[in-house]
Amino acid sequence: MTDEMLQDVAARWNGNADQWTHDVRQGYDTYREIFTFPAFVDFLPPLAGLDVIDFGCGEGTNTRRFAQMGARMTGIDLSERMIGHARAAEEAHPLGIAYKVASYSTDTGFPDASFDAVVSTMALMDGPDFGAAMREAYRLVRPGGFLAFSVLHPCFITPGLAWQKNEAGLATALCVSRYFDRTSFTEEWRFGSRPADEEIRPFAVPRFPRTLSDYLNAIIAAGFRISRIGEPQPDAEAGKTPRFARWRDLAAFLLLVMAERP
Ligand SMILES: C[S@@+](CC[C@H](N)C(=O)[O-])C[C@H]1O[C@@H](n2cnc3c(N)ncnc32)[C@H](O)[C@@H]1O
């Protein structure tokens, strides 16, 4: 990993930050609202009373929700602009959250063993050097503490992903390809539930594909003991819409990992 790579990721997310913050806070990120965040909360042990750091906290919506669950939260993100939005929300409605501009894959500057838990939602596939992120997480967590994160499922959201569709345009299968291609790339997309007639610049999201064994072996190599893996499906209600039915019936969208520091 080079400084240049991190600077490029930071620049991309600084460029996404204003639109992202607006859209997330308007509720346009329906995957988060009805699937990914509830699934992550179901997977988590109680956070009340714990010192928790959120790796790649973005504009802080989820960090604020963890604080509302009773955790004493710290959020770090590479993007100054994301952290600016997170701090503005904290100033407007204080929940006692401390934010810092820092990379989760370098020394974040906090003392060893200063947190009960590291959490991260949909951010660790967006940065280079997952191994370094796991070593930093291990350093920050107290013995007996845990790491819990969500990422796009690496076995299904592969660089060559394509849906097979029937005549009605409904997905009938997911074609996985280029699973082993670890070349980083920038993906352009917008939240699907945004009003279609609104002209916006799509997000430019740097992605760092890795395989399932890349993820799991890096967690183990850092010293953690993996205690649980989750591959949640959208619930029956969400599954009534085709966008979520695909991830209920055909393939896994999310990979959740829980690991403990012995
Ligand atoms: C998809 S957003 C998710 C943000 C937030 N966790 C959420 O769920 O809304 C990914 C975030 O990861 C951050 N990020 C990427 N690489 C990072 C790194 N090396 N260290 C810290 N944050 C990073 C980006 O700046 C961006 O804010």
C-alpha cells in the first residue's frame, strides 16, 4: 500500500461526501435502512457501555446509531469531508462521539488496547491493505474484546458480476466471474431509490476486491479468533421487491464477521 493509494481513496470519498451525506440522510440508501444495518445489529452483541471505534465511519449515520444503542463511540475515516459532515451532525445533536480523520490501515494514533470493540459497516472493502487494517484493529482492541464488520460478500459481488434475467427482466441467476481478480477499480453508482429524474454525478467508489480466504486469513493472521460468520438474507417483507428478492433467493449480498481478541 502506498500513500498515493490512500490519498486517491481519500480524494474520491471527499468528492462523494456531500452527495452521499445528503442521500443517506434523506433515506435514499434503502439497502442500509431495510437490510444491511438491521442485519448487522442483529449480528452484534449488546454495545451498551462499551468503548467502540467505527472503522470507515463516513458521515456518521451508523456511528450515531451505535451511540444511541449505548456505546461510547469514536469514528475514524480517511475522508476529511466525511468527517466534517459527521462532526456537524454531532454538534447539532450531541451524542458524545469523537471523530478523527485517520486511515484504518495505518497507525490511527490511539493507545494500544483502548477499545472494547472495533466495528465497521461496508467500509473495509473500500480501502487497500486489509491485513494492515486487521493488525490495527487487533492493536486497538482489549483482550476479550471483539471485531465485527460487514462487507460486500466477496464470493458473489465479484469484479465480473452479471445477472441472468428472464423475459420479464427479473433476475434468475447471478453469474460470478473474475473472483480471483484483485485489481482495484473505481465503481460508479448512485442509490437506486433516488428519484430517477434528478441529475446527479454518480459516486466514484474505489474498490479493492479480495477473496473469502484473503479476508478470513488476514483476520486470523492478525491474532483474532473468528467466532461467527453471517450471510443474512433480506427479510420476507423486503424480499417482495425484486431488488431485494435477488439477494434473498439467488446469492448473498453481505458477509458479516465477528472475531475476538483472546
Ligand atoms: C461505503 S462508505 C461507508 C461509510 C459508513 N461506514 C457507512 O456505513 O455509512 C466507505 C467509507 O470508508 C472510508 N474509507 C475507505 N478507506 C479507508 C481507510 N483506509 N481508512 C478509513 N476510512 C476509509 C471512505 O472514506 C468512506 O467514508
